[in-house]
Amino acid sequence: MQPSDADHTKPSDTTTLNRPDTPGPHHAELREPAVADGPAMWRIARDSRDLDLNSHYAYMLWARDFAATSVIAAVDGNPAGFLTAYVRPDEPTTLMVWQVAVDAAYRGRRLAARMLEHAVGAAPRCTHLETTITADNAASIALFTSFARARGARVDRTPLFTEETLGGDHATEHLFRIGPVAPAT
């Protein structure tokens, strides 16, 4: 059972982030998402134009059912990015990262990398990380290969869901399996 918003006492991580359209530092709080973050997660995914867009309902379910392994980055109290992930039921030492998105106003500030580190830190029993990426998604490929390099981990890449199995209107999703993952230094 997930804690409600009222009894949410898990500490958050706060990092300094400069927003390009406002002078001065702003703090990015990295925390578990709440159901109320679902619409903002949907908006950030929609505006990314790179992610497969799920329904508002799906993002609200993620925030409710997978909050412990997912992350919201909030700047001045406003969602600036999110990462959704879950521990694979059939591989309890593997964290599967579903989506990572950062609002356009906050890109180029390593916020995605910070959210990824935060999510991995919240799943200490996980020795491996998985995600799927299409071949044309250079930003995600760079994010995950950089993470693996920093952690001294191997990256195995294999097609998981081909264009044909995805119905012909979606590029092949390549599985990136990273691990074993060494602790952050």
C-alpha cells in the first residue's frame, strides 16, 4: 500500500537548477509523484513530442501504484520533469524505466540524469536497470549509456519489440539492459 499525500514523510532530494527564462538559482526537488501530479506528467509527456503518450488516467495510476520507484522533479513547486519505473515482478533485482521526460524550459540541466540516479537509489536491491529506446532517440541513448559508464556497468542492447510486433506504425524498441550497477561514487 502506498502512503497517502498526507502521510508522505519520505525525504526528498533537492538540487540547484537554473531555469533559462528566469534569473537566479531555483531548487529542483526530486520526490515520489503523487496522484495530483498525473496531469502534469501527461502534459510534459505530450509536450516532449518524443514519448508515446499515455492517457491522463495512466499517469495517475503510475503516480499511485509505482510512486516508490518513480520520480517527479519539481522546481518552485511546479513539476519540471518525471521518470516512471517499476521493479520487474519476474526479476526483482531489475528496475525497468518506462519513461523519462523533462519540460522544455528545464532541459540541458542534467535533470533527467538526476532523476535516474534518484530512482536507482530508491531501489537499492536492484542490481540491473532496463529500458527500451528507439534507434532515433539520441537523447535517451546518451542518458542511459552515460549512466552505465559512470556506474562501470555493461550495456546489452537487443531488439525487444520489433516494428512488426508493434503493428508497423512504431519503430523497434531496443532493450537496454544495464548492469550490474555499482553504487554511485
